[in-house]
Amino acid sequence: MKTKTIGIVGLGLMGGSLSLALQHTAQDYYFIGLDHNESHCDEALQLNLVNEITQDIDVLQKCDVIFLSIPVDGIIAISQNLKNLDASCTVIDLGSTKEIISTSIPQNIRKNFVTAHPMTGTEKFGPSAALDNLYTNKVVVLCDIELSGKHQQDVAIQLFTDIGMQLVYMGAKEHDRHAAFISHMPHALSYALANSVMKQEDNESILTLAGGGFKDMSRIAKSSPKMWEDIFRQNKTNVLKSIHTLQSELKRCEKMIENEEWTELNMWMDEANTLHDILD
């Protein structure tokens, strides 16, 4: 079986975990990594996440498959520099926003691209955060798949299936609207929660009293600010709509407590409980 070369741009949690997952499949891959962080490059080599490192875009363009696991603004920037792709090359971006990325890809290489969003991750980053089961049994959303070439569609579907992902198809615009409520707004909430507590409580009180609920809700506030700044910028309209919706629910809760409307408050919370009938 011919060895396939896999280029991975961005050697952090997502890119590193992808390499580990692919190494556990029956396929034979040779991994070439590109990352502007020199320590990430050294660490990725030491952890056997990649076979070699390059900073040369021409080397990357010769790969059979290229994964872009970098912040969403970076995905757009690098797509403008991929000018000599073979017709059989498959480029898969893993960005958390999709519409601006999908529409920004140069038309001459649009068929080479598959725009995807694996619905997984942790608050940790860097090569050492890589997990071999990060993608297992998780959903990957393939957006605007009809704009990708048939070969590229087949390659992406096979790769994601091989690492145990569940495939969902969706338009990029629709994806961004849903992602704002399911993923992006919760991150904004977590950052807001962390900042509100830090401004009111001293470190000792936080350490003493913070239980599992607070830790669960504030955990993703450890996520990369640079990455999430890019996501909020690219999905601005949808994120603002989701934040406004959240604010209206908080105001509703505030008013019921203020007016001592305990029965209504109980019904409001009971309604929220039904979410877990869907998730569990």
C-alpha cells in the first residue's frame, strides 16, 4: 500500500490529536508538520506526532492531504497562498466558523477544499495536549460539501470515518448560526463568568469555595484568547444574537427572583431540565 503524505498546519491539540488518531488506523501515513511556534515543532517531533517539520509552503503543497488546524483567520490567510495544488490534493480545514472560510477560498482551488468542523476539543493547547481518542465517536460537520471535488469528498469522508467520527452535512451559513448557540456563546459565557468572579472574590475564597459546578462552567475560559477572538470576529452577527438571547433569559431569571415569583422560577428551571432529555 502506497504511503500517503499528510500535511498538518498547526501542531496543537487538534492537529496533534489528528495525527495520533490516524496513526491508529490501518493506513500508512507520513506526517509533515508546519507550525510557526518553534517549541511546538520540537515537541511534535519528540512526541512522534510528525515525521518531519517544514516551513516551506511548497513542500506542504506536495502532500496528498493537508489539514489546517490553526485559528480561523490563519486558515483564510494560508488558503490564499496555496497556488500549486495537484488536482488530487485534498485540503481539509478544521475551523470553528465556516461561512467566511468557505467563501474566502480562491475559486481555482475550491474543489481541493473540504470545510469541516469536528465538534470536539478541550481547553488545553499545544502538542502535549494531543489525545489519541479526541475524535472518537464525536461529530464532524462537513459544510458546503457540494463545492468540494468528488475525490476530495471521498478522501475526507474516509479519513473521518477511519478515526471513528460521525458525519453530519450542513450549509456553512446554517452551521455558523447553530455553532453560535451550541459552542461560541458558551465560551463567551465562561469568560464572562471567570471575569465576574475574579473581580469580586479574592484568590483564597475562590480556591476554598469553588466546587465542581463552578469549575465545569469556567473550565473553557482557559481556552486560547487568540483563537476565540478570531472566532467571535468571524461569526460576529450570530454570536451577538446568541448573547442577546442569553441576556434575555438572565433578565427573566433576575426579574422572577426580584419579584419572588418562586413558582414561575421553578417552572423556568424545570423547562431548562428538559435539555438533558435530548443530550442524555
